[in-house]
Amino acid sequence: MERNSYQDIKNFIYKKLQDVDGILPPNQIEFEISNTKSLISTVGLDVFARVLSVNSVDKLTDNDWKRMQRELETYFNVHMDKGILVQGTEQQQRDNTWWTARQKQKNSHYYWNRYKEFIKKSFPSDVVKTIGEDTDVIMDNIEDPVVQNFSRHGMVVGHVQSGKTANYSALVCKAADAGYKFIVVIAGGMNNLRNQTQERLNESFVGIDQGIPVGVGKLGNIRKELLPVSLTTKKQDFNKRDANRNSQGLNFDNISSPVILVIKKNSRTLTNVIDWLEAQYRTQIANHAMLLIDDESDYASINTKEENDPTSINKKIRKLLSLFEKSAYVAYTATPYANIFIDHEADNEDVGQDIFPKDFIYALDAPTNYFGAEKIFLNSNKKYLVEIDDFDDHLPSNHKKDFELSSIPESLYDAIRLFVLNIAIRNLRGQGNKHNSMLIHATRFTRIHQKLSEKVEDYITNLREHILAYGRLSNAEKQSNHIKNLKKTYKLRHPNSEFKWEEVLLTICSLIESVIVREVHQSTKIRLEYHKDKVTNAIVIGGTSLARGFTLEGLSVSYFLRNTVFYDTLMQMGRWFGYRPDYEDLCRIYMTSNMYDNFALIIEATMDLIDNLKRMSEAKMTPKDFGLSVKHHPDSCLQVTARNKQKNSKDIFFEMKLDGHLKETSWIHKDPLRVTENLQTITNIVMNLDKYNEKKPIRVQGSYLWKDVCKDTILEFLDKFHVYTVDPFGIKSRMPIDFVKKYVIEVDTLWDVALYSGESNQEFEVGNVCINLQKRQARDKENYFEITNRQVSSGSAETISLTKDEQKLLKSKSDRKGAREMMKKPLLMLHVLEVEGGMKLAAFGVSFPGGVKSNNKTIKLKINTVYIQQLLNEEDYDD
């Protein structure tokens, strides 16, 4: 990699800060920068260059020093909390301290100690500490390898691109320290992912790559007798011939070092491993424990057929585990939705029990510097989003694989220009030795990936020619429309940049020839590679091959047109999640408004499920309970994860558990007639409650509460209110109205009803009842209004039916889940809103009592099979 003075000096200070034990004292970064500036001033640049062991050092500007301080603060001021553990019933009865108890005895932890030393170079101290604590918990739950005859199944849930590989690398090291002799890592279904994972485990555990020390192997103090035997290489997946050669006739009985395989999730590869083991051991392996780590475990590992004919990969994984009397299976995933659909009672005599995480689920937290879903999609100012709607004439969303691509949209040209600008800005920031990537994920067909690549290559070629011809001229943008458009993108996307346009353009002139275009799919001819000795600036075009764990280095621009509503598919496509040190502000994601809404909805539902997991942990509930929680979550219709099972079904039913949830009409009709009728529907129910309800309403800070209302009144209201929805379930609009109506019919209970008053000067008056309208911001869509952030009610609205003593027990005024756990009856929440321009709209919500521990029956409805088929067909073809 090309070095520069900024990075040399920053690395010098970085190492000094690294050497500080524990959390940095206040002002330590400022202190070290000041010391370094003083040292340079005293000894001069030439002598300081010798201190750094480099040929020369350039003088830094005041802005350089300020930026360096900000970047170091962003890196070192990072916190990471321990994860959340849910254990199975039997697991709760076992000794789950065997590993941590052994640690206290200070036995040898050779592999973990050197990996810990290695990751100190790239992770803040608090993150290293938490990785150690998290993997201690996982180790305690997979069983001591000296125990006879055990089979443990667990799952670790992390965030997309958040560092799951670092976690399971630590787990591999600790398992080897504990005495696990055979370690298999199944690293996704694509060669590029397997190769990338092998490279990382070579660095973190093996220490050698093709005879050359790498990663932990460079730390010194290598104990040859403990050198892991790797039966796979960075370029070669497992095969029996190489395995026999690499093992050199050794077997588990006559070596002290562990054996590791990093394999692709492929039926033939798994068969090769099974055959190789069976050839060496004629009976079940009794004396040696096996750890199997299944990365991206929701992909292909799940059995999607009937139990008497499990899918091939699922069957092979179970067979592999069954070869050992002592085995631990740990599934790693960022999208656990499919895993919980595994039949936890499935057991097949030929292939063993299924891989449901019966013993434990452990949810990892993400460090505070993680560039994650909440920051991107739940940010009200949409800082990182560029909404696009100009693609349909060029690449329709419903295109087929034989579509003829004749042009690409202007928004894609803009995104390419932004990527070129970002490379230049990172260079000016002293990050010229870092890789840069742009992602284009616009189709699911290989042929169209190839056509897109041609168009992008043509544009980059033209842009390059114009920049080299005119870029150094004083009036470059007047000489070239390409450069004129480049400046326009710069002013639009980075209006507050610290660099002048002229210096950015000059920098582009020196690097534009380094920009390459690469395709990543099953027919790729030239592989995408990130070299360690050379910077890669790549525009990467691909689909599913990129959506399963593959890391795009230095990703700053993403252009995303894929149209899917499955939880796991959509989240895994989010390659833009991860860590963006020193360039997070440059990142942009180009996508449609509809896709943005889908991401926001799924992320909120996922956050809700993780919160459920935390509550289940506190209540000593089990993985089976969490499975049901996911399966019956009110927003889970979007995923239909068991889609392979359902594809050929004539009748599909969906069960929804509404207990402990709030459902609101965050999408509201724009049609004037519907608006009027909905306002009248609220008027009618308030009139009837005020007129016929025996109990007078309770006034609560200007709002009204009616207690013990019969369910017929609620059902009449729901039948007459026009709920706006675009899908059969009402999921996107956050109001699954058919399920709510069925709940009213089936659950025999009285209701509470509240009418809320707000801060508007407009009033809503019905008989003796008078309130002020509630002000809300709304996005004006084609056929409906969308309430901003999908929050119709305020944070404390659901507490209205609680007594003052009950309210005091809540964690805060806006503890919505706590309020629902205390509620005795469902609450119908009536809202009359004032949106921009003074328009009056009717909305409502329903807050259902209960939570993760409540056991009210689920609401079951037959769902639209035509709609499901349309969703499933979207996934039929892919690269």
C-alpha cells in the first residue's frame, strides 16, 4: 500500500494510545497529539522520519491535526455491551461455568491470547474486552470437551457486517485451547466468501498461509507442536486428496494440535468431509470433540422439506455432527428468522436431530461506532439516503432475465460521480492507502449484471478521458459537460466539504485511472480482489453473490434497486452496514422511497424481536419461546421465511400474536371522501360512548378515557373505518386490520377507549366532548399520507388507562412495552390529527395488553396465496 505522512504520524500516535491499559483517560488523545507536535518541532521532520522508519515526512496543516484528533476520538471512544443469553430448559440445569472457572485457574490459553493481541491492532480496547466476555459465555454453553457424549446446538445473532467473524474467530481459538480437536467452519455458499473467511481464519488462528507467517503468526513465539493443521487453503476448498496430503497421515489420536477446515456450504463438499472421516474412523468418533460453526446459518442450512426427506445440505450437516459422540453446533447469523422455523422436535435416525438452537441463543451487541440500520433508516433527516425514482424507463422493477438494457438512469451516473469524488476526498484526508468500493445491486439476473457493467464501463471510460484532457485546466467545467456534472454532484452531495472544488478535481486527475469495474456473480470472468500491497478502487456490480457475508472494503456509495420484502433477503443485501471509520459522512445509499420504507419497517420489527429476546432472558424463557415470538410477530408476514415449504401449498395460514403490541394507522387515505367518512366514524363512536356508555369519561390532561366498553362497539368502529393498505396483510401500513377484527371477535374481553387531545388551536367537538387536534408531520405520498416515523401516538399515550401507582412502576413515561404488560384490557386509541396546511385527518391505534410471557391464543387467518406466489416468484432467478 502507498504510504503518506498523515497516516504515518497518525499510526505513531495510534500505537501510543493502544499501549494505554483500559479506557483512555480524558484528554489523552489531545495530550499525545500535542506531544507529537512538540517532538516534531524540536527534532525536525528529517529526524522524526527516522523515528518512524520512513524516508521522509511532510508537514501537516492545522486542519490535518484537527481531523486526526476527530478520527482518533471516533475510534477510541467506542463502547460495546455484552450480549443477551436465552437458554433451553435442560441447558439451564447444566453447569454453565466450566470454561470461565477454568480460566480463573490460569491454564494455558495459547490461541486466544495471541488472537487477543492481534485484534488489539484493529479494535478498541472495550470491544476486545467484550469479544472476550461474549465468547466466554458461548464457551460455557457449548460444553467441556472432556465430558462424555454430548450434543449442543446454539445460535449467535449479530448485526449485518458488524464483526461476527471476529467473534467466531475468538470462539475457534478458545475451543482449541479447551481441547476441541476438530473444528469446521461452514462459510456461506459462494467461493468468494469461503476464500475470504479462510484468509481471516489463517490470520486469526492458523498463523500461516502457504508457509508464510500471517496475522497471529507474525507475533512470534510460535509453538510448532501447537500449529493448527488446516485441511483447506485460501484458494482450495476441502477435497480428500489434499486433506490426506496436508494431514500427512496424522489423526486425532496422535497429534496435540487442532484440525480446522473452512468449507463452502455445498452438498458435495460436506459429503467429501463425511467420507474422509468415515474412511479414517469406522465407528463413531468417541474421544475427540468437534465444533461446527455455521456462518450465515439461515442460508441453505435450514430443512425446507418434509422431515422424512430433509434438504441435502441440512441432511449433510446433521450427518457430519452425528459422526462424533461429542459435538457442538453454533449457528451464526444476522437474520435469525429462518432458523426458528426449524422443527425443534425433528429427529431422523439416519441423519440425527435437526439443528434448531435448542440449548442457547446469544444476541451480540454492536459497538457504538457501528454504521448500522438504525442510524441509516430510522434517522428522520435521511442523511445517508438519496431517494430515486428515475429508473423505470431504463430498468423496470419487474424486468425479466431477457430484458434488453439500452440505457442507465441519471441517478446511477450521479452515484458513480459521487464515488469518484469520495475517493478524492479520502485521498485529501490522508486515507489514500485505503480501498474504496461502490455497490450496484440493481437486478437479480446475471445477464443484466453484465449489460450494466458494460454501460458503467463506458461511462467511466468517457469520464476518465475528459478528466485527463481537461481536468487540470482553470476552466475545466466549461470545457467538458462530464466535469460540469461532476462539480454539480459535488456541490449537491457534499455541500459542506472541507475541501475546495479545485483541489478535489486535481486529486481526481491523479487517481481516475485507478477506478475499475468488477462483476460478482456465478459467471464472473475477472475476480474482485483487494490486494494488501495495492489500493483497489472498484465499482462492484452483483446480486446474491454479494449479499451473503462478502465484505466490500471501503464501501461508500450503494445503488440499490432490488425489490424484495423478505426479512432475511433484504437485510443481507444491506452490504452498506458495517464500519466506516473516518468516512461515514461520505456514505450515501441510492434507493427508492418504497424500499426505504421496507427497510425501516423490518428494522423496527427486528429491534422489537431483540427486545423480546432480552425480556425472555430476564424471564428464563427458552429458544423455543423466542422461535414462537418470531413466528407469530405481527410484522412477520413480510418475511414468509419458510417459503420453500409454502410455495406449492394451496392453503397458507398465518398465525399472529397481537399481545404486547401496538398497531396504528400510520398510512392514512388522501381521498377527500374517505377522509370525511373516517372523521365521521370517530365522531360516531365518541357520540355513542358519551351518550350510551353507563360510565362517564375520565379526563386525563385534556384527553378522554372511557372504561369497560363492550367489544361490539369496537368492532362496529373497525368495520366502518377505511384503513389504507397496499398489501393483503396491512403489514406495511402497520395495521393488520383483518387480524385485529378477528381478535375483537375471538377474545372475550371489555375494552378501554381513549380520545387524545393535542397542541393545535383547531378543536374537535362532539356533544360534551371537546379536544384540540394533535399536530403531526406527514409525508405526502401518491394515494395516502404517511405519518413521519410511523408514530401516530406519543410515547406516553398508552399509559392513559393505567392508575397513577401503575405508572410509577414504569421505567419511564414512554415505556410502551412496560405499559402493555400492566394493561388489563386492550385499548382503542382515537386520534384527530392536524398535518401540514391545517388538514384534519382521522387515525387510530390499538394497544394490546401482555408481552412475551402472555399466553393468549394467536389469531389465525388464511392468507392470499396469489400474493405469496408473486413474492416467491421474485426469488426464482438469481445470480
